[in-house]
Amino acid sequence: MKKKIRLEITAAGEIRAKTIGMNDEECLDYVEILEELLDAETIDSTFTEEFLRAQQHQYQEEQTEVKQQTEVKGE
């Protein structure tokens, strides 16, 4: 999937940004850039479902690897 940033400007003048196609902490690299470009300050930030799914998948892979290494050692 192509990496994108979707911006929304609300009627109250708030600017909301959502990253698309970024599955790791790479999205955090864009916070400072957006603040500078938009002359804005981050008030609130949350991870997208994409990020959380990727983190969960990575954790599960790491746990599987640890389990396999433990079985090989005979523990």
C-alpha cells in the first residue's frame, strides 16, 4: 500500500492528520514535519488500528521465536 497522510480541517479550525500505509513507528517521524508545515502544535495523538495490529503481530512472532528456541534447548 502506498504511504499517505490524510489531513482534515474541521469547522473549528482543528487540523487532524491520519497516516495510511505505515505499519510501524515511521508515522511518528511525520509529526514534527506536519507541525512545522502547518505552523501547528500536536494536542493529542493516538496510534491507528494499522499500527496496533502490526505491533500485535510482531509481538506474537517474537513469542513464537522464543518458544521455539526454548524447545530446541530442551527447557
